[in-house]
Amino acid sequence: MEKDKINELFLLNKNKSEIGTFGESGTGLGLYLVKELVELNKEIISVVSEIGKGTSFDILLPERKFN
């Protein structure tokens, strides 16, 4: 995935729908909601992508100590 697409991944834009790997369509709402939930919990989401190889999404969960 190109870097300009990665920068737009988490923006909610109803006009950006693209055909997926298996021919499916979508609005990007799911990814937007995941990002919002991750950030509300003070966590970090990152994207690593290689054109022609794939894309991975990582969520960094901070260490939490429970009493």
C-alpha cells in the first residue's frame, strides 16, 4: 500500500470506498472505529505495509498493573 493511502486509512470519508482483496466493498468505518477505541484507551495503532506483500496493523497495549 502506498504511503499516501496509509495516511488516509483512518480518516472517515464515505467517498473513499475501494474494492478489497476478494472483491468486497466497504466504507472504512470499521478501521476508523478501531482507531478511535484504541486512542480512547491511550493505546497506539500502527500500520506496516509492503506493496505486493501485504499490510499489518499492530496495536501496542501499555503495561498495566492491577492492584
